[in-house]
Amino acid sequence: MDEHSTGLEARAMKLLLVIVQADDADGVIDALLRNNHGVTRINSSGGFLRQDNVTLLIGVEDSQVDEALQLITTSCRPHAELEPNKAGLTMRRALVFILGVESCVGI
């Protein structure tokens, strides 16, 4: 089987798993879409940001990671909660996990 018959894409890709505060999600999504990055939104809560948040799944080529990170950074507003909270945790504007993608299958 070749690449075309299996649906596998042979490009080097990353999956950005991004957790942002709910108030910032629409701005981040809009910026990503304006720059031709596909994004999937999952409403979530708790965890790292300790409040309502949104988890975004963004597939990008390796060469697009820096651009996507810049769009996320500039689309998240500064928040007063960035000071350490009672548990000593500093609130972040966003938390980004960058995961390697072995393959991408379009079905």
C-alpha cells in the first residue's frame, strides 16, 4: 500500500494540546482560523488552570509550531490571577503540550 491508498500523510507534524481560560478561547480560535490552522474545541474545567477552561487540539506541521505558539500567546489576555495562588501555583495564560504525531489518517 502506498501513502494515497492508506490515507497516511508523510509530513512531520505536531499536535498542540492547548488549555486556555474560557474567556480567551474565542480569540485564540479566531486567530488560528484566520491563519489557516484547523482547531478542535473541547470545553473542560479544573485541572491546571483551576477554573473553567477550554482544551484546543491543533494539528500543525513542524515548521508551523512557532507561528501557532505566537498566535496563542498574543491572543490570550493578561489576567490578574497570574500571581501565585494559595497553593503556591502561578496561574498561566495558557498551557501547551506539544506532542509528536506518528501519522495522520484522513478517513
